[in-house]
Amino acid sequence: MPPKTNGAEGLVPMGWLAQATRDGIPRRSAIVALIVGPILTVINQGDHVLRGDDINWWKVALTFLVPYVVATVGAVGVTRSPRQPRKGTEP
């Protein structure tokens, strides 16, 4: 039986948001964002800081948000996908 959906063309399974907000996923995603975010901020905004220009704070916020979202989507995807044995590990 296929998973229940929210009725929006059957594209978004119900429970996705519930899974994204439990089992330590938000904490792990925040850690990823706090590690990757500053690195990307230096790459993207470093020249502005060195010249003393204004920093685009929207870009900085997105630079932290994108790694958080990617880590969250990846973690939920792993928990929702059926486990399949690796090649060569089957008895």
C-alpha cells in the first residue's frame, strides 16, 4: 500500500515535516549549517569585508539556511528510503 499523501497531487508524503523535526535531525542539520555556513560566508562575502563594503545580510542568512535545508532533506530521505543490502553483503 502506498504511503498517505497530503492530497497535493500526491507529491508530498504526510509525515515528512514530522520526521524532519525529530530524531536529532534539527540538531545535526544546525551543526552542519554552523560549520559550512561560515566557510561559505567567507567565500561569498570575504572580499566585501576586506574592502570594508557593506555585507549583504540576506545572502549571509541564505548561506546558513541552504546547508541546513540540504542536511535536513538528506537526513529525512535516508530515514524514509527502504534499506537495501549492499552488493556482496547478501548471504
